[in-house]
Amino acid sequence: MRFRVTARTILHLGSDLISSDGVAFYELVKNSLDAKSPEVRVDVLVRMPFEVYDELLRELGERREPNERGIAAPARAPRTWKHLRETAIAAIDQEAPESGDLIEALRDADTKREFVAALRDANRIDVDDDGDGMDIETLESVYLTIGTGQRARERDAQAARPLDPLEDEDQAHVILGEKGLGRLSAMRLGDALEVLTATASDRHWNVLNINWNEFADAADEDISSVEVTPEEGGPKDSIRKGTLIRITALTSAWSYDKLELLAREHFSKLVDPFSRRTLPLRLKFNEISVEIPPFSSFILDHAHGVFDAHLGFDEGGQPILSGMMNYRMRGRRRPFAFRGWRSRVWRAM
């Protein structure tokens, strides 16, 4: 006998392990930073209010989740997708970027399938980076493996390296992920996922499309019954590399205020408060920039102890780290000094 994993299991993993939209965003951004991207760009595009989008898809029977709002649908005669077309178009925010493209897609739909596809693309989240990217083999063997230990092995290798006292800590690359579950964050945010990625040596982009609704439809069937296969995309510039994660058919409402809250409560924690580095993350909502505030000084203000230190060099070129230790909880102050690159000797001045 052996364990059998059903298709619905992956949906439970996404909803239970990724506990909130903020955690989902956090995991996606960590993946881009782990890929050594010099900059990560997050763009949230909202062209239609979520309430309207959600109601239309539910009326058409095209929503994966049950009605979580607990509000009974109004009693009325069923409407076809053609009847809903004008309702959808009227709800579009005319000031939103690419609103004309959405109106055109809804008007040009000739079938229910085309109409639903255009509706599901109304709002989206893009996480775009210029990191290492993935070739098609990595996309198949790593990205499509839930719980891969690739990042954990990278962290172990990094921890095993001898400490170089001359290394600039601000230039050191810190591996943030380790559990191999970040790709489930995309499922938390939306029902559809497109991955566009390539390494510097790839001649074409590698494309992966996932419709999470297919796992819900397969339900108790084996998870392998849902075919997910990367494909070769269009050609790319020889030096381009990186990954674009595009999430559509969003599962919750998004606004400027919501993204600003995430920036304050989640993204600001990605920066070491003692580092000179700024977070290489750019947030936009409908092409309006969202500022990421610096890490709150509250924690530092309430630290149990504070070091005031100065680094200098003696006549022989040996470094001397000296200063004052302030034990706030004990109300005591004590001077300290360390001499030499690898000195472990404490000596009061």
C-alpha cells in the first residue's frame, strides 16, 4: 500500500498553508529576491470592481469557491452571458489602465467561453523580476514540485561557507525561502496562473499556464490526472532573463489602500533595519506607485540593550572595534573593545 494524493489536496494546501493575501504576496516576492533579481516589480491592475466580477461569475456558474459572503443570491430569472455583457461593460472603471482593451474583449466575445475568459482577465497581479529565471527543465522538475528542497539546500550551502571578514554584508545574498511552497501563493490570489520565464542562455521564453479550477473539477481523482506542461514561448533577446508571474481570475478585492497596508505590514519587514540597503521592490496599483515605509523603529526603541560602536585601526593596520554597551533593563553601561580580525577577547577600556 502507498499514500495516494487527490487533485483537491493542492487546493487545500494553497488555502491552508498560505493563510492570507499578505503572506501570499510575501512568498512571491521572496522567490524573486532568492532568484537574485536586482529589482522586483509588483503591479496590481483592477479594471472592474470585485463585487461585480464575483457576482457575474457566480451567476454563470464559473466560481471555484462557494459564496463565502453568506448572502443569498437574489431571486430572478436566470440571465445568459449575453444579457450580462452590458452589465459587465458598465461596471468597468474607465480611468483604469487598459480599460479600453477589456471593453473590446467583452464586446468581441462570440461565445460564453470567450466572455468568461475576458471577464476572468479583468483584474490581475503581475510579479516581474530580472533574476536567474528558469529553463524549461527547471520549470518542470522544480517549479512543478511542491515542497522542493532546492532553496533549503542553497541555504545550507550558504551557511556552511566560512565567514569572510572582508565581505560586505550589504552585498551578501541571503536566501529567504526554504519550504518550496511559494508557488501555492499564486493559487491563493487567483484561479489562473501564467509563468513566463527564461535564463540568460535560453533563446525562447518558457511558458506555464495553470487553471486551478481543473484541480477542483478533478476532485477525488489522482493529482497526476491534471496535466500541467510547460511550453516553449516566443523568442527573447539574448541577454534577457527573469520571471513574470501573472495571476488572473483574482479571488478577492484589491485597492490602493489594501496594497499600501501590505507594504507597511509585510514588505517593510524584508529589509534588515541595520543595513544600508533599500528594498529592491516597486509596488504599483493601476500604475500609481505605492510607497514601502522603512522598518518600524518601535522594536529598536524597545531593545533590551544598545551598542554604540566605533571602528578604527591602530598603527599596524589592525582593526579596533570599541564603544559602549548600554544594558537598559539593568540600568548599567560598560565600555568594550575588540582588537584584530578574529579576536574573541573581551577587554574593558
